[in-house]
Amino acid sequence: MIVTSVNFFPLQFKQSEALSIFFECGIMIEDLANIAEPSNGSPKLPVIAIIEHQMLARSCIVNVLKRELNGFEIMELVSTSALNGLAGRDIRLIAFNIADKEITDPSIADRLALIEEFCPNAYVALLSNREDEATASAAMQRGVHGFFPTSIAVEVAIAGLRLVLAGGVYRPLPVVKQGDATSLRAAAECASRPRLSAVHEDACVATILPERAMVDLTPREQHVLAALKLGLPNKLIAVRLNLSENTVKMHIQRIMRKCSARNRTEAVLRWSGRANGHLPASRVPSSS
């Protein structure tokens, strides 16, 4: 039976205390309603959990993801503590908004620790009103797989989430200006973290390509290569470098041609090997 009166509180309870209790209970009830299992007996899909206390923002995010990310159950939660109610579910991704807070804020650290406790195998993505390099780097160092400034376009965010769900890492590239060596070094350092390769090679024979055949890249091609090392798709590269997708494809083709690579992943491996002082083997189809 649902009690609709506050008369059961002792007389010494202040009205503000009673309202606070009802507010907390309201959040718990809303979370329980959101994670309630369907009764039609349909197979359970892997879960993407969106944690956002503002209803309007949460509803907008959930509606977009339901339209764009098929094959997942998008669940909306008001608080991180509600993840306890998803025990036993296959939670692939948890995204929550840190607003203007720093990664080092104790409340953010507590929420990340709670996520690690409840969902140790889930990828974590953060939405943030900040877009500075320090905040993005701090998020990556904390083990976050996706850092999404609220200033980016929806289609960019969706592409980044797909990358995270595939096991990769998404974060904005540092601002790179033409001919800016400092920014270029920052992009290269950012790209040094291992990423998921989306390409699977067939059986092949390895041969060595002489280094003299690897022509130096132009500054813009170096910018594109730094983005390729992050595992970013062409659309994200175009947005970050303010280029058209066709121009990005043209630069990638030139990069591949300059190092005789068959695909973008091989190009990244070859140029990375060159930077490290050795050349990886190029891959050519087997005769079979």
C-alpha cells in the first residue's frame, strides 16, 4: 500500500527533513522504474546505461541513442548507485555527465569507484562542459574510454560512442594548427596509447620495404596520421581538423601510397615503426 501522507513522521521531524526523505525516495523509485525488466520474455540485450540527474537532458540523450545504436538496451538512471539494480546484466557502456567538475573532484572519483565496483567490465564515458586538454588527459589517465565535451556535434558523439563500444578510445584531439610543431607533438603523444584495431588481416607473406621509399609526410598528412593513430573514423577526423570527409580520404590515400601500405592500420604501424627506429614488415597477399 502506498502512503500518501507525511503524518506518520514523529512530531519532532521538521518539514524540510520529511521533504528530503521523499525526494530521495523519489529518485530511488524513478531508478527502479527505469531498470524494471520487461515481462514479455524477450532476450536481454546488452545494456548502455546513461546516468544524468536532469530529466530533459537524460531523455534527449536516451532517445538519440535508441535511434542510432541498434542491438543495445538504453537504460536511463538518475544516480550511479542505481547500477546495483542491474546486477547480472551485460552492461557494455556507462556514460554520465560531470558538467563543470574536474576529474579529480572527490564526487567524480567516488562515482568512478562505484562503477568499477558494480560494473568492472563496462566501458566508461564522460560528458563534460569542459574541453581543455588537461581535463581530457586526466580522464584518459583515470581509465575512461570516452571523453565527450558537450560542445561537439551529435553525429560526432555517436561515432565516438561506437568506437568506445568496439573497444577503442575516443577523446577530442588537441587543437592542431598548420605548422604548429608543439601541437603536432601533443597529438602524436596522445596517439601513442594503444588502440583497438578495426582491421583483421588475412594470412600473408611479409617483406621489408626500404626506408628510402617512405616519402616524408606534409604537415597536414601528419595531422591526419595522428588522428588515425587514435583510431578515429573519417567523419571524426574531418570534424577535428575542419576538413571535408573527401579531403580526409585523399590524405589517407596519400599516406598509404607513401609507405606502400594496403590499409590505414598498416600505414599507422609502418609510420610508427619508422618513428621508433625500425620498419615493420609490409603485408602483401599470399599466392594461395
